[in-house]
Amino acid sequence: MRSGAPRRWRLAGCAAAVALAAASWGAGSLPTLHTRVLWPGLAWQAPTGGSPLLATVSVAAMAVLVLAWWRLRDAAVTARWWQQTSLAWFVPLVASAPLYSRDLYSYAAQGALWHAGLSPYEHGVRDLASDWRGSTAPTWLDSPAPYGPVWLLLARGAAAASGGNLVVALGLLRVVAVLGVVVLVVAVPWLARRLGVVDPSRATWLAVAVPLVGAHLVSGAHNDALMVAGVLGGLVLALRRRFALACVVLSLAAMVKVTAVVVVPFVALLWAADHAASSRGASVRWRDLVRAGSLCLVATALPTMALGLSTGLGFGWLNPAATSGRNEQWTSLPTALGMAVGAIGHVLGTDGWRDPGIAVMRGLGLGVLLVVLVLLWLTTARWAGDPARVVRAAGLALLAVVVLAPAFLGWYYLWVLPVLAVCVDPDRHRRTVTWIAVAAAVLCFAQLPDGYSLGLTTTAVGVPLAVVATGLLVRAGWRWARRTDWRALALREERHADAGT
């Protein structure tokens, strides 16, 4: 790449971000809901709300931003250059209307619901006696909040501090999301340097400057920003040998979204390896794993219990599938397979297979997920002394959650992307890194600017693709199982170690 090209593409991305932020005020998720989906077009104003022309501008601006990001993938620049570029690209989006989702409105409304004395786990936003109710997506009007007490405390605080002004509440919640992005910006290059597998510049390009971050964590202001910040913060602390504090941070992250708890067992591996190295200088034994696991459990459970009891909210948020039934899109593999069952039933003249098929496949997906997580942990235990392997396994565990969860939306990919970006070697696994980046680019277009998910209108194409993807994943899993030396798990290795002494 010529020496002046990085600067030109950086400026192109800045211009695209400014255009995207400006167009959001006619094409994004405004307080008044559109009565129909706002599709891109050439009309300045649609009778059902919003501007099709500005929706077109938004799509074009995002395309330019993604192109600028992609063209700079091999630029000879530093991680600091990418941090500065991310700042230049994403700061305009702080002033945008929410893009690609209406979740920010539901966050504010759920906080106001609790501020009004109603539990968000027992009441939907429909029970809120406020104009804010009218800005909430229909999905959340009758659904309980799926978030933990840390997030609901923040949402309640924003609602209370807003003085009843919805715009102020949204702004305060966006500040929280931006703070989560700041942690992302700092933690990714630090982790890349510490693990020593990926160049920090490359990791920052992939996980920080990716337009998916600006679209969903800055403009959309999803609470996933805070959860991801907690996951990365927990990993940083664990690699600095502050394991108990790492578990506390991961517990707080899980009390935003429960997904973060998946990382805790891998912190236990790092803790066990540290104890084994400091006490014997030998490989990890089962007693090390049990000790570290018990300490992690205590350090994670105590804050969870304390907040669950002190807030009076309890622990209903711990059910990961509590509200997924209202989000049926083929982008979730189990849901797509359930839809395929329904399609087969339709061909056979029976139209009642779809809902039971989705329910069964989602349950099967959660069962497979549990097995995958256990196997990932067991096969990583013998390599607990290699932090890069452990972090990579944590990233794969998060990826398994994304793939097998009952619902998937584009910003869920950001649970995985930063963790894999710091530990997947682009030289040894160039094709894998390319596919990770391609997926991030494609997901920038998975929702229309006003928040409508294209997964709802592409079922006829998406379900067959999901079935094929499932077959490929099963084949890859089978090959991995055949390559794995199941006799060399941690217990076996302990016996060899004992025999050698």
C-alpha cells in the first residue's frame, strides 16, 4: 500500500462516519416508531415515517466505512494509529440517532419501570405509565428484561437522573456504552502484546476499528459494550495474576449479560497453571484445577448473590433462553433447523411442525452447547500453562455460545471478535482470520438503519444456508474429535507426572 493511502482511506472513513451520523436522524431509530419498515429508496419522506433517501445514504455510508476499513487491513501502521483512527471514525456516531436497533429505548424504559417500583423481571414495558413506552419496540412491551442487576441499576440510574427526559436518559446510557468501547480500545492491543501471538496493530484493526463496533456499540449503544469490556478486563487481570479480581469483574460483566460467565472456567485454568508453576514448577494436576475452580466459583458467586439479594431482583436473569422465543430468525442455527423441520412438515401437508421443531432444536442446541463447552475446557486443561491457548479456547467457547444460542443478532459477534483477534495467529491461520473479518464486514449490513433485521425477510435463502453450515460444522467437529488425543487429558497427565517422580 502506497505511503499516502492510509491517510486517504482514513479520511474517507471519517467522511462516511459523518454522513452516517447525519443521515441517522432521518433513517435511524427515532422516538416515534415507523408504522412500516423503512426500506432504502429515493423519496425524501415515507408516509409511514422516516426518509428512504437518508436510509440509502446510511447504507452507502456504511459501505464506504467498511471498504475503508478493509482496504487498510495490510497497512503498515501502529496500534496507536488504529486507536486514533477508531476515535476519528466513531466519535461522529456519538451524536447520531440510534442505528440498527431500538434496544436503547427498551433499556431506558426498563430502567424507568424499575424506578417506578415495578420489577423488570415481572413486568413488561407495557406496564410503564410513561410516554417512553411508545418508543419501545413491540418485542419488549410484554417481555421481561433479560439483563442482570448491574445493567438494570445503570438503566434505573439513567432514568432517575434524566428527570423524565427520554433524550437525556438515552445520552447517559450511550456514555456507558462508550466507556465500554474505551476499555476495548485499550485492552485489545495490551492483550495482543501480552500473549505475543498477534501483532497489536493487526488485532486493533480487526477488533477495535471494525465498523461493527461503531454501528452497534457506539451508535446502537448496546449494553454488550459493557459486557465485552468486563470480559476483556477480566482476561487482562487474569494475565496479570489477579485472578480473584478477574472473577469479580467477570461476575459484574455477567450481571450485564449472562454470557460473560462462560469465560470464568478458563480463568480457573490460568489460576491453576499459575499455582502449579509457583509451587512445584510442574504441570497442572486435578487438585490444582479443583482448587482454582473452587476459588473462581466463590469469587464469582459472592458478588452475584450480593447484588441479587440486595437489589431485590433475585436471579431470574440467569435463564439464558428467557426471552428468545420472541426472536425467531434463521441467523440462529438451532432456530433455522427448527424452521427447516417446519418446512418439511409443510411439504408433507402438516403445518404444525414449525413451533415444536424450533423448541426441540433450541433445546438440543443448548444441550450440544453444554457438551462443547465441557470438551473445550477439558482439552485445554493440559495446556493451561500456555495463556494464548487458554484465551483462544475462551474465544471458541464464546463462539459456540453465539452459534448455538436460540437467537443471534449482528452485535452478538462482538462477544467473540475481540477475544479471537488477540490470539489467532494471522500467519499460521490466515484463512481463518480472513473469514473472521469477512463475517464482521457482512454483519454490518444485517440490519436496516432503522433496526429491522434482514434475517426476518431472507428465511427462504437463509434456512438452506444454515442447514449446509450445520453439516459443515458437524464434519469439522468430527474431524477435531478424531484428531484429539482423549487419553492425554489432565487426569492422565497427572498420573504420568506422578509415575515420573
